[in-house]
Amino acid sequence: MAKQSVADIDPQGKTVLVRVDFNVPQDDSGVITDDRRIRMALPTIRSILDRGGKAVLMSHLGRPAGKGHEPAFSLAPVANRLGELLGTPVVLAADTGGADSQAKAAALPAGGVLVLENVRFNKGEKKGDDAAYVAGLAALADAYVNDAFGTCHRTEASMHAVPVAMKAAGKPAVSGFLVEKEIRYLSDAIAKPKRPFVAILGGKKVSDKIAVITNLLSICDHVLIGGAMAYTFSLAQGGKTGKSLVEPDKVELARELVAKGGSKLVLPVDTHCADAFSAAANKQVVKAGAIPEGFEGLDIGPETARRYADIIRGAGTVVWNGPMGVFELPPFDAGTKAVADAVAEATAKGAITIIGGGDSAAAVEQLGYADKVSHVSTGGGASLELLEGKAFETVAALDEK
């Protein structure tokens, strides 16, 4: 990526506005249940602080309606957790670029950290071009850093209009270490993979991954299909899918992908199914396309898991987006676990292995494989768009090296 990074700017005595992705899951009481996205931003934040700068951080959390403060979506718990991780007090502003943000940013000492309230409390964020909102944010700092990979595919104001405005005012706009790392891993995987190049695609819907499958079939050696979208492929081949999740309107498309993919496109040969979405349900393993009435597919079967693992173990590059089944509900986590174990083995043999965010990232975290792969992405949607071969306007707006 030929863009300047936070390492290329001198933050000494300056205020740096950093767009981070602190969209972290919380339980009903507001306790953060997974702080990985906060931890992944620490190298960029510490680089600014350690070199005498001040960090003003902005992020979204959830999907508030853009009509002002909503307590359930406040970044207060995030600011508290960030303070614990940094070992330094973190100030929270009551607004986003308004009077409170301006006063608190101006009062920050060297090494100080300010978190702005949720950017999506302001309707100007999603609109993307609200002049007053953009100007308020751009005026807060001397430089801009994009370290929010999970939102890089969205041209919201804090991601695009703000850095454009700051550049127009002669201020640097650069990438953070996380964005730099994410794009390097995913772009290199697509542009110059170590072969064999194996893609593993799961998830619910074929329609979510049409462009990804099409693009990867042109560059991969194998594309392995799992998750509920496998049942639409079964339907396309004349199989029986019981009460499994399928997309009848995508059957013709699935047939076209099968024809185009040939031997590259690898589909399940068996399915672990049950008569209810429960670990206590009646369960059976059947051939792919032979799911009985009243049963639904919840995981790839053991023979598919073995075949997939054999292919993965021999890979030079692996990109994985989407679990193989309902990994949150044993025993239907077996397929995902077998794939994760094979990816870890491939990594140990020297393969580059990339987990493409979203549910697949949650799966490897939950199953204990996150530290046994090359890279776990923080952005599911952003990862998919890179795998489709798309470029990001938000990154294009940053300063060239």
C-alpha cells in the first residue's frame, strides 16, 4: 500500500484525530464482551502518545438513528476499557466535533487521550457531506489517521469527508498501523499468493458472496464452500434440503457458479443435520443433497471436513471468510473446528493464513485458534470487498508516500 502511515508524521506537540473501529460487542448491562478491536488499535495510539502527541479518537458503535445521544450506544464503556488497556486516563467528550469536543481537545496535555462520543449520533455522519459537521471534526486536530479497517468500505463523513477537508487545509491524512497491515495482508493474498491458494467461504447466503466467489474462482486453486449457502448449491444440483436455509431465487446463479468453477469449486459431500435448532435435537449425518423433510443442515459432515482439511493442509495461502456451520452450538461446531485445525497446521508449515473477519473471526477466537494463524481481520464487510477486488475511496483519499 503506497500510502503514508502514522510512522511518517511527527506528532510531537500536535493533536492527531484518529478514526478507529471501536464497534465492540456488549452484553445487556453494557459490559464489553470482546475488546479485540480496541486492542488492535493500541499500536497506532501508543505511537502517537509515545512521541509526544495527543490523540483524539472517534468511532461508531452500533446503529443509532442519527438523532442525538442514545445511552445504549454511548462510547463511555469503550473509553473506560481503553483507559485500562493504556494505563492512562481517557477523557470522553459529550459530542462529536461540537463545543465539548473542542474544549476538551484544546485542554489535552501531551500524551493525553480524548474519545469523542459516537459519530453516528449525528445525522451528518451517515450523510457523509454535512459541511458544518465535517468542519467541526477537521478543526480538532493537526493530522488525521485512518485506523478503522472495518469501516474502510463506507464513505461516511469521519472516514472520507473529514480527511479530504483536512488535506485541503494542508494537514496530513495517513493510515494507521492496523489499516496498513490489513490491506497489505489481503491485497498481497489476492495479487501474489503463495500457491496452492485456497479460499474457504461459509455463511448463510450465496447472494452475500457472489462477487467474492466469482473473483476468487479466477485466482484460486480451490474454493471450498460451507455454511448454509451450501444448501442453495445442493438445491441447484437437484438435491433435497429439508427445512434448511436456502435461497430459491439464487438457484440458477448457483448452477452458473458450479459450471464456471469446475473442479476448483469444492462442495460438501455430506451434511450434519437435525430436526431442531438444538444440541438435544435428533441428529444424523446424510449425503449432501439428501436432507430429510423436517431436518435442517447445521454443519458440514465428517467426510467433507476430512476432505477440506486435506486440501487446506497442503495450501500456501488460505483466506477464510464464514464458518462451516453453527459453530456456537456443539456438536455443530465440528466442521468449523476441523477447518480451523487444518488452517493452523498449514500456518505451522509456512502458509499465509488470513481469517476474514466477521463470524469466521469470532469462530477462531472462540475455538482457540486466533494465535495459530497469520492474521485475523477486524473487518468482515471490508475484507469481503477487498476479496471482490474492490478499492476503497477512504484509503485513496490518504496521502501518498
